[in-house]
Amino acid sequence: MSLSEARFHDLIDGVQEEVEDVFDDSDLDVDLESSAGVLTIRFENGSQVILSRQEPLRQLWVAARSGGFHFDYDEASGRWICDTSGERLGELLGRVTLEQVGEELAFEDL
């Protein structure tokens, strides 16, 4: 069953807020910009991670230095899951933050 447009937007808004909260609570010097469904995380070293909603596909896309990743929402687990690796969004965000800035952040609830 596919997500309704309203539920999709609510889920994306919620997950982007949670991601922002993790970065806000960290000691990292980051610039967070949220605009039109796109959350851009710019790190002090110039690298960035971008989370964007892909409404027609009902997916959340993540662009990082290591590549692009597409996530589908899994109702059973209540999590965003990568459509190729099966990795949870929180796992991926923790991994790419470590790769890009050498800092380990916990995105356990994602």
C-alpha cells in the first residue's frame, strides 16, 4: 500500500526535524538549511549531506559524499529503509557523518 500524499509529507517533515535535532544537539559546527522539502546539512569542512523528498516515488533521497541513496518508508518498522542495501536511514546518516567529518552521531530512532 502506498503512502497518501499528506502522510508522506508528514513523515518527511518529521524525519527532517529529527535529523536537525540530532545535529543541533551535537558539538558539530553545521549549517542546516531546510527549504521546499530539502534539508541541506553543510559541515565545516565544506562537505554536505542532502535529504530531499521525492514525492512522485514517495521516497526520501539522501545525497552524501559516498553516493546517493533512496529510502522507502516501512510501515511495519516505522522506519525509512534503503531500497538497495536495506540499511536504516539512521544507520546511513551515522555512517556518512563519520565518513565526512570523523564524528560519530547517534540517529537511533531513525
